[in-house]
Amino acid sequence: MRYFITEGAVATEEVDGDTVRLRRLFDGSRGCETFAQRILSFGPGRSRERLETGADETLYARDGSGTIAVAGEEHPLAPGTSVFVGRGTPWSVETADGVELLSVLVLDPEPSPEAVHAVVDLAAEERLSATASRQFSIGLDPEVGCRSVTQFVGFIPPGRAPDHFHRYDEVLYVLDGEGRLHIDGEEEWLGPGSCVHLPARLVHCLENTGDEEMRVLGVFRPAGSPAEAYYPDGTPAVYPSES
């Protein structure tokens, strides 16, 4: 399925003169023109300074601990830390103990002030309700200066929601849990490290086939609410309490 890959199927790239190893997930080479989804794994020591002149960047600490410096300001890193780095803003990992960051480059972003950035403890954010008893917590969005996209963690209970689509373009990464991805009569197994690209209006379903909650990290454009969804006939999906 062209909308699905696994982290383990992607080669790890060493970066000369740096502490980071890189895995490229969804990007233009896999039909995703809006984003470049990657995993950045940092070894001990200070990394080289990174700077994207043509893209905003969202980061999510999947594992490890350390310190990140953004535009000269240092912030602690721990699992659940989200960081927004605006286009043209330098950043580096100052210290790292097993730090792994899920990075999404937002190509051709909306204009924003120079050197803008934000750090959010997504693990501490409030859970909000979506369809089919699903919940989500917002990490990065326009309220913190991230004008082009919304980054969130979604919580999917056991079971299968109705097929639906969104009006935004989205990349997902499965953090925990197991299930199946359903698109156009095709299925793919989902587990930690599974990656999904959902172009706007693609009818799909993520099914949780396990006994525990599934967690996914999502980034979508244009920014908005993860709860906005539509059934295949275009009818807006509703919360259980509204049905």
C-alpha cells in the first residue's frame, strides 16, 4: 500500500561530522509533497546546528532525555516534549541520552516572524473528544506560532470507527498499540513504528485490534481540529453524544 511504510523498512543514514542518524519516512519520493517525515536519533555530545531555510519543523521526543537549544534558548527534552521550529531558526541538541525525535518538515510554510519557536509538554496537555470515543491532545498549532499545521497525539480505543475522510493532508506515526489500516479494500498491520500518509479526502480507517489504547502522533495541514472528519458521503462525522 503506497500510503503505508514501517520505520524498520527504511535505511538509517549516518551524517558525517554529526551526532545524528537519520531515517527518511514519507516525503516527495513517496508521493507526499507537503511534508518530509523523519526520525532523528542523537548520540552523546552536542549535535551540529541545524537550520531549514525553506521549511518549518515540528519535533516530538519519542524517547530519551537531553537538552535542545533553539534560537539560543535551551530547553529540556523528555518523552512527550513537542518543539516547533520556524523556518530560518537554528537549533541543535546540546546533550542527549538516547534522544529520538520524530521530525516533520512543513514545506513552503505560511509566513511567520523570524526565529519563532515554541516548546510544549504534550504529555501534560488536556485530552479532547473526537468521533467514535477517540480522543486527542494538541501539541503545536497556530496558538503557539505554528501557523501552517497542527501536531497532536491521538488516542484510539479498541475497535473500529466508521470509514471517514479529512479535508487536510496528514502524516501519522504509531507510538504504541496495534491495529490495522483500511484503505480502498486493502489492509496493513499497524504497530509501533508504522507510518501513514493520508492525503486530503482519502477515505480510510485506523482500527485498534488490541486490548490496549493505541497512540498515534499526527501532523496535518491546514491547521485545525483533529476531530473534523466526514463520512464517505460527505456527511460530517459526529461525537457519540451527538448521534
